[in-house]
Amino acid sequence: MSTYGYSGSKVFKNSEGSRAPWMLLGVIILFLLWSTFKVALFNAQIAEYEHPIYVTALIAALIAFIAIAIAWKQLKWTSHKDILTILVFLLPVSYALSLIDAVTQYLAVNMLLIMFIYGIFFVASSIIAQDGVVNRTLNRSLLIVSYIIVFFGLFHWLGNGPTVTLLVKWLGVPLTESGAYLNAVMIDSNGARLASVFQYANTYAGFLMAFLLAALFFLGRSHTWWGKSCHAVMLVPIILSMLLTLSRGGLLLLPIAFIVILIFLKPYRQLMWILHLAVSGIITLLILNPVTEIGLTVQNEFSSSASFKGWAYVILGSALSAAVSYVLERWASPWLEKVTSGLSMKKWGTLLIPVGGALLAGILLFILIGTNAKNMLPENISTRLETINLKQHSVLERITFYKDSIKVLADYPLLGAGGGAWYGLFEKYQDYSYTSRQAHSYFMQYLVETGIVGILILFAFLIYIYWNYIRTYIKSDENKRDSHFLYFIIATSILIHSLMDFNMSYVFIGILVFISLGGMAASIDTKPIKMFKPTSLRITFASILGVVGIGLLISSILFVQASSAYSNAVQTVRETQDFNKTMVYLKKAMDLRPTHPEYAAFEAHLFFEVYKQQKNDQFFDEAVRVLNKAILANPYHKQPLLQQLIDGYKIKGMDEQIYTVYSENASKFPWDMNWYNEYMDYTVREGYKAVSTAPEKKDKYLNEAIAAFEHVKAKVERLKTLPKEIIPNKEFYMKSQMAMNAGRAYLMKGDPAKAAEAMKPYLQEDFTDSNNKDLARWYVAATIQQGQIDQAWYDKLIVLNPDEKNQIDQIAELKFKAE
């Protein structure tokens, strides 16, 4: 069988008679269908989402063993591209090296597994995509899976979520009370947004962007009327879905990806893409308002008639678009090919239309954003378009994420801070108070996790594949180009969108990208290898993939067992409240993964609860031991580990130990208002106790509390300097208790003037809040000690309650020197 781009030789020996490639393809297709409905394997960095990822690692191990058998028997190992199946494992190796300085061992190990999964899928696709028939089947399968996802999302938008979810419910998908797929239509500050299986609209937009271009490509490539019609009919649903995501990034990056892909097409085909997109885009805009309104309505209260009407718009719009596209393909395409034949022969011919398209896209974008034309769109979409500018919150927020990533890199330059490093470290390095588990850029997050060494390996890997793919593409005839062009479209589109979002945190998306990179590698036409003998490469490949497969198999089995045991423990305690039955499952999970943050925190919580009932110190001590062991491996996990430890110490009133936890970890969470509030409170308590028990330590505690107060003041001032477009998504302000504790610290140091000065700016007259009353009471007492009583605030307290006089006098008479 002749194959695309392989130096004129046959890649597979006896390909027609081998069932192994088809077996491998079958496993991959079934896996893609399954993983799609497991929230696309989102690596959410919490236990709830882990189990499907560990199952994926198990499946990847099986794929690795099948790939070894195919490659050993059927590949010749005479091409430079074959080395890529070995070199791809330098990517997980960079994650293995980052374990040295990993700030969270648990997440770092998870990312190491995920990178090995990516490597195996790359190898698998690079092997099977060299077989022409298997490659065509893989192409069709990727499109079918994508189309299923599109219609699954639209079913939910039009209120049929519970019905369509019945088809996949047996897979154990996350459900709402109504039986629909959870967050297929997500709700945020912008309203309802279509998210389909991803539960996150922006990643869904990036996915749609890739497969819109893929549908356009196969519309032109298909040779049968029904083939063209199948792809043409999908254009309206995909564009409609993309608009319903309300993703500004998707709308901005689609033209960029579109133009990049256009450059690789002949001029007549470029024009056909533009025509198809124009036709389907116009029809989509015509049905957008009613479909949007119907969707918003049925999200609140389902109506079968409204849902039917919505589907009528979608089906009729899709059919009309497909009919027009077929007519264009049947009659306009041959004519355009003839007219532009001269342009196609020129070296710059493929650049002319994309450049013009870029200008046209810019004009259309300006019309939609900067004119009243946007008022023709639904209100929720037009509102989103109005906010597209470089000074809007999401753009400035992402820029902040990227700057903060560079701060992390400065401290972990070479090998990075390990997988999950952004999640562990963002609070320490953030420029203002925000909450984001993701860096919102695949490449910035990769840089933080693997350092300069890791990112250079990734770039070298991508550049080598793209450079050689493009060289081969230019030299090949049209049939050979088309056979692997889908992979280029998917990988390029998703990677472009991943510059500004965390699409690759979805393992399903990452697998799609690495399958596509493998498909691109399969098409590369390279010179024969002279440096290594085929036998040596074959043995090296089999050894590496074998070790990886065995390692993944063992790890995944253990992790699946641990995850299942933990889930059973949680379910058991919820249903039975039986400690002993729960511990049977939990002990198994802890034996397998003793430093897993959630497993450890859950076990410690149970021990603390038993201690509260039985007052047996063994349970308390064991809880503390479990937590400290997990904290040692994951020192930045405030929730649940550090907070669980603090809560445990509070049970026994162990103020000194609580102070130690707050003090030693304060630098990790400089923008956590509640952390600093508690930190100051326990520091002042220790200072007060030191007055009589350890006078030489008193000033140490009090100065520490004052330093914390100044820290909070400085951070509050920093917030005032932020652009008005930035809206911090986490509160940070000076609490009344903070100011009061700063005042108490100054009073204990014998400086009532400083105490009054510290507290006065934060006085509030709302005495229904006891904290405000406490602050005012200590403030007035400080002014009395100073000899300059603030009569106005004194009177406000006395009017409220005459007994306040005694309380103020008691504070004013306090002495803070050891007798």
C-alpha cells in the first residue's frame, strides 16, 4: 500500500492482512467516545475528576502494548520521523525532572501520567496514520465524535438535555436534578453559555473553532454529494454553537486560525471556504435571535413547542446552508478553479486571498464591535461584543496571569516547579487578589511547570514536526496533502486558542492535539537514517514504550483502586455515618496514596470527629500525623490540608500551634484576607500570653502582628492603583478585627498614640456588627490612655449602651508589663 510522504517506500509490510492497526484504531475510537462524556477528562486538580484520568492511563498502557506489536512487525525504522516516536517521551521526562522541585507532589505525579498518556497517543496515531485506509477511518471518526459533541450541546440548549443524556447516562456522566448533563449550559455573570460536554464555554469555543475549519475542509475534499452534504449541514450548528458560548476569545482567534489554514490551500479553495463560511454565517445570524431566545426560555421552564420551534430553525437553516454550499461546490468551484489557475502557479498566489481575507475579517469585526450593527444580535451576544477591547477585564486579567507566571519562573528557572505548580503557587506570586486554578495559557503554564528546559523541549518538538510537515506538504501532490491535513487543522487551531486559555487542561483536548501531531508526523517525508541501524531503533522504541506501558499499567491500576476506595469511603460516611465501615475503604486509599491531600484531609477529619466524641488522644495525634505527612509533600495546599490542621488544633485550643501554622505559611498567601485576619488574631494572643510567661518574646509577637497589619495596608493601597477595568474576584480589605489587633499590639507595646492612629481610619458606626463595636471600644480606650479622649466616639458607644463605660475603662486600665 502506498502511503503519504514516505520516500516512495511502503511503511507497512503486509498492511492489508494485518488486523493490529484496526484493533488499535478501534480502541482509540471507543476511548474518544467514552472520554468525551467524562467532562472531556478535565484535570481539575481535585479528587472528584481524577478517576477517569487514571482509567485513561490504564487504556493508554494497553494502547502502548498494541503499538509495540505493530511497530515491531510492520515498521521499517528507516526514516528520521520514526525517531519522533522515541523523542516524544522527552516531554514527560521534563515533567519527571520537575519533580525535583515540585511544590505539589500529588499534582506533579498526575501531570507526569498525563504527559505519558499524550506520548502514547502520539505514537499510536503516528503509526496508524501511515496506513491509508486506517488513516481515512481515523479522520472520519474524529469528525463524527466532534459532530456528536455539537448536537449534544444543542440538545441541551433547546431543552432536550435530559432526553439525550439518557443515551450516555450509563457511562456515569455528571447529572443535574432534571437528568441533564451538568453545566452543558453553564451560568456565569454573562448569563447562560453553551458549554456542551466541557462544562466550560471558552474551551468549547476553541474546540468548535478547530472543527468548523475541519468541516470546511472536508466539504471541499469529499467527492460524493452525500459526503459534501453531511459536512455542509454541520456549518450552521457549529457557528451557532460558537456564538452561544459567548466566547470573545473564540471570535477573536477564529480569524487568525482561519487565515493560517487558508495559506495552505489553493486560491480557488480559499475562495470556496470564504463563500461557504459567508453563506452559513449569514444564515446563522438570521436564526440566531429566535434560537437564543428560545434557549434562554427553555432553560428556565421547558416547553416542547418552543423546543420544537428552535429545532425547526436549526434544521431548516442547516438544510438551506447545505443546499447553497452544494450548489457552490457543484458549479462555482470548477469555475473558480479554472479562473484562478494562473494565480495558483505563482509562489505568492496562496497569500493574496488570506491577506485580503484578514482585512475583510478586520472590517467585519469592526462593524460588529464598533457600530450599531451589533444591535441586530441577541442582547447577551451584543453585550459581549461591546466589551471586546484590550482594556477589558479578561484581557488585563490574563496579562496579569502571564506576568505572575514569569515571577514563578524567576524562582524556578531551569526545571520549573512541577505539574500543578500554577495551582500551588499563584496565591504567593499574584499581583492582586484573584482566584484562578489555571494560568489561562497552555504555554505559560507549561513554562511554570517545567521551566526553561521543559519549554525548550516542547518548542523543539513542535517546530520539528511543523517544519518538516510543511516541507513535505509543499512537495506533495493534492491527494497526499489532503490525507493528513485534518491533523494540521486540529492541532494548529487548538494550539492557537490555547495561547489564551487552558484548553489543554482537558486531557481529551490534549489527546486530540497529540493524535493530530502524530498524524502530521506520519505524513513527513524525510531522508533515510544513516546514524542508527533499524534494529537498534526498533529495540530502543520497544524498550522505552514497554517500560512506559508497564509503569502506566501499574500506576493506573493502583491509582484507580485508590480513587475508587476514596469515593466509596465518601459515599459510605454520607449514607451510614459508620466510622469503621468508612475506614475500611479509606485505609485502602491511604495505603496506596498516603500524601494525597483530599484523602489525608478526609481521614484527619474523621479522626478529629472521633476525638471530639471519645476524647482519645490517639485519634487526635493520628490526625495530626496524617496531615503533617501530606503537608510535607504538598506544602502549598491551604485547602484542605493547612486549614484542616488549624481546625484540628482549634478543637484542643492549641493557640501556639495555630499561630505557628499561620506564621510559617503567611508568605504563601499574601492576598488571603481571612488568613491574615486569623494570623494577626493568634499572634496578638501569643503576645498577650508572653507578657506574663515569656516577656522576652512579647515584642517579637507584637511586632509580627504590626508587620502583618502594614502588609495588609500596603496590599489595599495596591488595589487602588489597579486599572478600573480590573475587578478582583476575591475580596481583600482591612477588616475591623485586623485594625483592632494592630491597635491592641501597639497598646501592649506601650504606645497608645500609635494604637489610636492605627485603628481610627477603620472605625464604622454600624454597631450591629460586633467587630465594629469592639474596634471602637479599643480605639476609645487607646485615646484615654493617650490622655486625649475622642469624646465623639465615646459618646456614640455610651448612647448605645451605658455599660460600655465599664468595658472601656477596663481596657484603658490594662497593664501589659510583667509584674
